[in-house]
Amino acid sequence: MSSEPLFGTVCFIGIGLIGSSLARVIRRDGLAREIVACARRQETLDKTMELGLADRVTTDPAEAARGADLIVICSPIGTYGAIAQAIAPVLQPGQVVSDVGSVKQAVIAAVAPHLPEGVAFVPGHPIAGTEHSGPESGFDTLFEGRWCILTPQPGTDEAAIDKVAELWRRAGSRIDRMDASHHDQVLAITSHLPHLIAYTIVGTVFDLETSTSQEVIQYSASGFRDFTRIAASDPVMWRDIFMNNREAVLEMLGRFSEDLSRLQRAIRWGEADVLEDLFTRTRDVRRSIVDAGQG
Amino acid sequence: MSSEPLFGTVCFIGIGLIGSSLARVIRRDGLAREIVACARRQETLDKTMELGLADRVTTDPAEAARGADLIVICSPIGTYGAIAQAIAPVLQPGQVVSDVGSVKQAVIAAVAPHLPEGVAFVPGHPIAGTEHSGPESGFDTLFEGRWCILTPQPGTDEAAIDKVAELWRRAGSRIDRMDASHHDQVLAITSHLPHLIAYTIVGTVFDLETSTSQEVIQYSASGFRDFTRIAASDPVMWRDIFMNNREAVLEMLGRFSEDLSRLQRAIRWGEADVLEDLFTRTRDVRRSIVDAGQG
């Protein structure tokens, strides 16, 4: 594609699976004149240069952000506050800050207060990923056909929102816009709770007597395997998600635990109809997902 | 392949995903001179004939089993006792009975007492499957590279065990032999508990307010989707599994619930290190599974 670049300079603060995938899209389609990448570890930056994903790299967020038209924070959510503080002094009106974090209320609370007047903050969350991490894991089709949710606060410059939305559209995403608190509830059940459960059961197996846990690995194709893939996701990223979407996750976890107790009781007391009834209903949910094109 | 048939007549009692896949293998490689299929519903039998998977079909288990060299029970576990009773009067010494059920102690208890002297019972469990059901869902590569666990009781005719093992080897499976009670424990954690958890969380979503559950479907790619696939498995088959592997499932469920409560507490109290520590360890389990060729 040889379209006019959407941006002069795009700056990535954090360049792992998501950041590097978006950088690949920008490179592929010429959506920016320059890409700047910032990471804490020099090793990550060396890899980024080696992959040709950035024109300039630095370990200093302020140096990376200076003069960039768009700054996309792609690091674990726990780092956002410090990053916003670090880049705030160099930001100028007209620059746009965005991010890709899986929690949005906490992100807004951590970033927005630091940004100077005239700098737009357009929080974003691409619903895409794999269990792999690092700039070498990214690929330019990661976002194709996937949703990207934007959660700008009321009063945010609409032109800035449009530019961020257009970038994601170019990456192949469908765009949705919603309130940050609603986003956090929806993601608590679609993503955060499933991950928590997967981490838990894989940990439960880890604690089994050694001989049994080797057999579990051997026979993992019978269901457990799907959980291990989810539970191989980036540990620091997920630690920060749970620390930052505490209330919504605890609410959904409460519902789940009640429902699990009910099934536990049905198994103990031999209530076959309770099980069959639920198992029949859950089939329909799968059909809806396949029909929605997300299967 | 044009090898000598392993069997004269093979009889399937129940011919869904697993039975029809094995029938396809037998057809493909000419492993039996004749295939007989039995099912409760005429519709299933019509479909089986239409697919060319059987030479004869009947709704009467005794008629199907009469004279067959190998009888493979492939119906939900809850039907086994009645099937064993129905076929017992026509069985003759030298015939071999096997099955594909996901629970083995309860299956032995339901079937073995009915079998006449000289009829070998070789319980089997192929660790393979999809979320689809019915004879039209099977395919002849389903068992390739997958394990098949045999759990014959001590004293079972070794020649009969060998023949059943050879059939599964021809299907591409690797064979393991273990005690039925050990099998049930290993499967409780690798398969039964993961399914129970997946059914539960999909049910939890089902009970959410309608608007939210539509969004859950829309954003399912973020983790929930994997659970819906598991939770779309056959309801009656799974009801019977939980009814018949009660103790092992309740034991594993107890461990899981304790571990989940610990994480719940860590989230509530902001114990980030507890989460990060677990999430880091679970990554290693995934690596072991990938290394074991089951990823």
C-alpha cells in the first residue's frame, strides 16, 4: 500500500508482542515516517533494531516521546504511572497518547492526571494476543478481524480519537467505543477470569505428586492442554491486570465460585439432570460465538 | 494398505465421534471383514449406512454383538450396564469386548459381572476428541499421535489385549496400560476437571444480563473462546463421566478450589508477588507439554 502516512513519528513505549505487531503493520503499510521504540532492557531494543521495527531506540521514555505525533504505551499496566510522569515534561499540545492495556479505568487514573493541557489521551485495547512475548513474537496479521476497544473520556479531541481508530482499522481491526468501567467489566469475564482459572488449574497440577504431573503432561490433549496455553501468557502483564481490575474480577470470580459449588454438590449427590441441563445450555453459547465469527 | 484383516466382524455399540472415527480407520486399512453398527436412534444408523461406515446396522445390541470377534462399546457410560446385560446371553467364549469410555473403574463394575467365562474385557480410552458429536463428525486421523490407555483387569487374556492394542496402533495411537483406578485419577485432573470448569464459566456467562453476554460473545477471543469450545462437548456423555468418576473429580475439585481461593485472596489484598510467582511457574508446565509433543 502506498497511502499517505497517518503520522510523522510514532513512539512505542514497550515493544513486546502487541507493540511489535502494530509496528509491523505501520512498517508494512507506511503509516508513519518514523518509528521510535523505548524499552527498559537494551536487549529488547537490539532485537527491535535487528528486526527493522524501529528507526531509533532508547531506554529513556522522555527521549522517545519528545516530538512524536503518537505515543503508544505497550508495557505492563503497572509501569504506566511512572511512564506518564517521565514523559509529561516533554509533551506538547497536539501530541496524542494511547495504549493497549487490558484494563482501562486504572490506566486512565494512572496516566490522565500527568498529561498537559492539549495532549489527547485515547486509551485502546486490541482484543488479540498469543501466549508468546517479546518483539520477536509479533506478526502483522495479529489484529485482523479482531476488535479494538477505545475508551476515551468525555471531551477528548475527536480528531485524535479518529486518528487512533484509523490506525487500528488499517491493522484490520473492528473498532468499538465504550465507557472504561464497562470495558473493565466485560473483560473481567471474557478474559481476566478465564486467565485466572487457567493459571489456577495449571498450578494445581504443578503441585501434584511428581509422577502424576508427568502423566498429566502426557495426557494433556484431553482438555488440560487448552488451559496450559492460556496460562503461559506473560506473568508480569497478567499480575498487573489482576492488580488493576480487582473489583470486577472479584465480582465475576464470586459468581463463578457459586456456580462451581452448585455443580460440585450435584456431582456429590448424583443430580444428573442438573449437569445435563447446564451442559446442554453451554453448547448454545458456543454456537453463538461461531455464528458471531469469533470461533 | 492391504494387510490381512485383524478381525472378522467388528461391532460398534454406539457410533458417534469416536466410534465412527475408529470405523473409518478400519475401513481405510481393511482391518475387519465386516463392520456392524448399533445405535438407539434409526437416524444415526441411516447416517452410518449413508457414510458407508457399516455393512449392517441394528438398534438391537444383542443382534449386533452376536458372532462379532470384537465388540466396542462407544456409547455414553451410563448405558454400559444395560448394554452388557443385553448382549450377555449371546456372547460366546473367544469374543472380545472393549470400550472407549473416559472413566474406567465404573465401566468395569458395570460390564465385567455380566460377561460369560471366556469372553475377554479390554477397557480402552483413546485420549482424543473434538467438541462435535455424531457419526458425521468422525475422521480417520483423530487418533494419530494420541495416547490410548488400556486398563484390563489382572488375568485378562493377553492375546485379546494385544489385538485391541494392535487396532489402536493401526489408528496411529500410542498405547499405555495402567490400573483403572489410577487412570480415573489422572483423567480427573487432565480432562474431567477442565471440562467441569469450562462448563461452569460458560454457564456463569449465560446467566449474566443479556446485553453483557452478547458483548462476551463479541469479545470472546480474549480467552473465553477456548472455554466455550470445551464446553460444547456432548452433554450426555459428560453427565455420565461426572456421575461415574465422582470421587476423583471431587478430590481434584477440592484442590482446585483451595488454590483459587488463595489467588482470590491475593487479588483482594494486592499480593502481587503471589500472582507473579504462580504465573511464572505455570509457563514451565506449558513448555513441558510442548516438549512432550502434545502442544
